[in-house]
Amino acid sequence: MGTEVTALVPPGVAVEAVRRRFGAVEAACSRFLPDSDLSRVNRSPAGRIVMPGLLAEVVAAGAVQRDLTGGLVDAGMGALVRSWGYDATFEEVVGLDAEPDPGDTPAWAVRNGVLHRRPGMLLDLGGVAKGWTADRAVEAGEAAVVSAGGDVRSSDPATVVDVLGPEGSPAASLHLGAAALATSSTSRRRWIVEGRPAHHLIDSRTGRPASTPVVSASTICRTAVEAEAAAKAVLLLGAEGLAWASRMPWVRDAVVVWHDGTVYATRGVEVA
């Protein structure tokens, strides 16, 4: 998953359960492992594929994110992410001399563990898998709090989370409690395409890396899958992101850091 996972486990509970869970999801859902279930699905030319159970569950969570955000957050953008240069683990990414063709909007659906897709559609589960796994670990009682690359799920009412700005300094300290928080940012995983900076957050409306005044967006929701979807949507929507979050009943709070370092939030955010 290209990130660090931190787990706070209850007394008497072995942290190995969380480690095994994340290892299993990595093995099934990584697009960087050639023998993962996801890689096999992406290599297949078939338009209808029966997916293994674990992969099917994560893909279904990706479909939920797409539905919640009206298509803004789409796990079917894998082909576009690759065409913009993010086609290997980030340490191996190199720049491009020219921008790629945006191509067609990906079309896919998952029903009862079966993936139905338009030819050429590739899945990228890098966002949804982290949050989904954190959710499952906490819901199974394997940990009280799990943080996976900024996707946090907690069952502890006293949990407080520091949201970091682009330079790594705290932008806000939030009372999370028994809920989930995710942060999406354009300040990391950047490279050069046609002489200009590019990043991995592709806007499904344009087929290009998001152009937004928001450098990072953090949201609090009931689950990490929901928080991950909301954070990406707020960032992609830019100046309209906080207004959108305020209208979504499934989004509790949202905080954004703008390009000039200014911090804004939805009304009523509980600052720790």
C-alpha cells in the first residue's frame, strides 16, 4: 500500500491479527504485485469477471465511494492513473514528455461479486483498500484505533487526531472519537508531465490531475471508506468542497488547507 500502518491494540490482543489482515488485502488488491488478484483481473480482457471474495468486497466498497460522491471518486480510473505516469510504485515513477489523451469515462459495475466493465477499464484500489482494511480491523476488535496512511478508524471515544499541513506542521487538532477520518493531499506523490507538476488524484470529470486551490482535505465520517471518499471529493471540488461536505448527511466534519496555508472548516468542527 506504499504507506505505514499504526495500530493501537487493546490489552491482551496480539497486533499480528492486524498485520495479517493488511497483508492479506495487500496480496489481493495491490496493482504493483503481478500475482495479486487485482493484477490478474486487470490483465484479463474479459468484460465479465467473477472476483475472489476479498477482492470483491474491496471493489464493492469502491462502488459505494463512487455512488456517495456522484462519480467524483472512481476506483475505475486505473488506466488514466497509469497513462499519467503512475504505472509503478512511486519510487520508480518518472516524468512524461507529453500529456496523455484523457480517453473515455470508465464504465463498470459490480454485482454479487461479479465485475462488469467496459474493455480497457482498470481498477485502482489504492485509496479504498486502506480505509476498508482499517474499518474491518476495528470492527473485528483487532484494534481500538488503526491509522493507514492517513485513513484513521477508531472505536475509542477519546481519540484525537492531528491534521498536518503541506509542510508537515499541525493544521488542526480534531476530536475524532469513535469515528473515522481520512486526508487527501496533492502535496505528495508528484512528478513532472510536459514540464508541469502532476499528481495521482485524477479528476474523473476532466481525466487530468485535479486543479484545485485545496492542498489537503480531511473529513470525518462514520467509516474510513466514507471518509476517504469524502476527503477526495472535497479536494477535487476545490472552492466548492466545504459547501458540498456540509450538504452531505454522511459527512460529519471537513477541514481544508489551501495553497497559501489558510485553514478552513465546515461549521461546528470540534477542535480538540
